[in-house]
Amino acid sequence: MPDYTSQMVAVIGSAPADLLAYYHNAILPVYPDSRINCLPFDKAKDYSQKVRGISVVDRLGLWMLDDANDSNPFAYISSGPCAGMIIHFSHDPEPEIAFSSLKQFLSAMHDAGARGLDIDEIGKESISFPLDQAIRELAAEGTQDATFLLTTYLAVSAALQKETMASLVSHDDFL
């Protein structure tokens, strides 16, 4: 059995159990007519290494899951408050956290492929959970990466506390 753990750690700094199990089970959703092309481990590792150096990619510890040949991959988030979730790392529209777990992502890919839907037609999961502390820290950080992460996290955040809203109102790049 391949040593996925050390290879994954070398790329993203960790080896999440659900992601390792996914590759050990090797049931990858691939539906060419739907442009669903979940990558086998070596291709996912290569793609993930290729995007290293993009600061938000590194900060989120992204592991690329698919390649629809459109430069908008779905990726596993391995770091931060949304670790274990799946982001649609697109450039147009803005990236968004699309699924709360790898299990939800895989279910959506299999369902869409079986129904013949294009990968762009897959509905995103409705996600809402408390992110107040992370949002306040990012608002105080004041970097471009922080603004990117704020935009991404706000879309899946539960109702914000007053203190958090105040930190956003005073943010230089009020969202």
C-alpha cells in the first residue's frame, strides 16, 4: 500500500484521516461527460504542489481534488477554521466553500455524474457555522490574504456577534 501520509504531509503539512481514507478506498468520481474528473493521488499531489506558493492556497493547506480543465478546481481545506471542508477555488466567480465535508462533496459529484449534470451545475451545500473568532482575527490582520479569507468565511458564517460586526465595520476594505 502506498505511503500517502508522508507524501501528503510534504505537500500540505498534514494528512487528514478522511482524505487518506478516500485515496485508500480509491473510488474516485470520474464522469467525462459531466467534466467531473476527481484526480488519483499522484495527479492530485502534483496539482497541489503546482499551486503551492499562492499564499492563500498555502494558508488554507489546499489539496486539489479535481481537474475539470477549467482552472477552477475543488480543493480540500486542511488548515484553519474550515479544515475538512471543500472549497471551489475559482477565479470567476469568487472562490467559495462549497461542501462541509469530503463525504458531501463526493456524494454531490457521484449524484451529478449519474444525472449527467455538468460540474458547473452542481449545487453548493448550504453551510452556516460560527466563525466569529477567525473573522475578528482576520479583520485585525489587514492583509490582502485576510480580506480574501474574510470574504470566503463570511459566506459560510452563522450570525455574527456584535463585536465581530464592529470589527468588520472598521475594516479598511469594508466588505
